Amino acid sequence: MIRRNFITGLAAAVGSIKAADSKTVTYKIEGFTCVTCAVGLDTLLQRQDGVIHSKSTYPESITTIEYKPSVITEQSLKSFISEMGFIAHIAKPSSNKN
């Protein structure tokens, strides 16, 4: 029980550190033809320095990215998505995570 409380507390602390200096942006993606496109883009985005989390959906063609603006810019994210063969349009502007 003590170990579980420690792990829960540690996860909450790490999560709050990430959220304090991150932004979130949502893109409408052109070019998704299947669920593999969405999963593959998430996998590759999450390997980029500064990307904390990426969640893409195939039917909606939406990608939401939480990132650290001190490490990677929105323009870099859009360029990377373009290099992967997709076109990203802003669906929701960046917002600070607090």
C-alpha cells in the first residue's frame, strides 16, 4: 500500500511538472487514409524532442500535441508533419497547460 501511494504521488508530481511549461495545439490533418496513419504519426511525433504527448484520430483526422515550446516550436511541428506526408491546419490555437 505504501509503494502504491508513493508511485501515485510520484506520477502526479511528474505530471504537474510537465504541464507547467507545456502548450497544446490541435491540428486538422489532411492525408490520413487509415488508423495506421494516425498511430504512425503519433509514434513519430512522440520521438521528437520537446513533444510530451500526441493523440491522433483517424476518422476525425485530428491530432492534438502537447509540447514544450522551449524545446520545439509549432512551426517545427507543422514542418515535421509535412515531412511525414500530411498537411496540418490549425484546428485550435496553442494553449498553455496550467
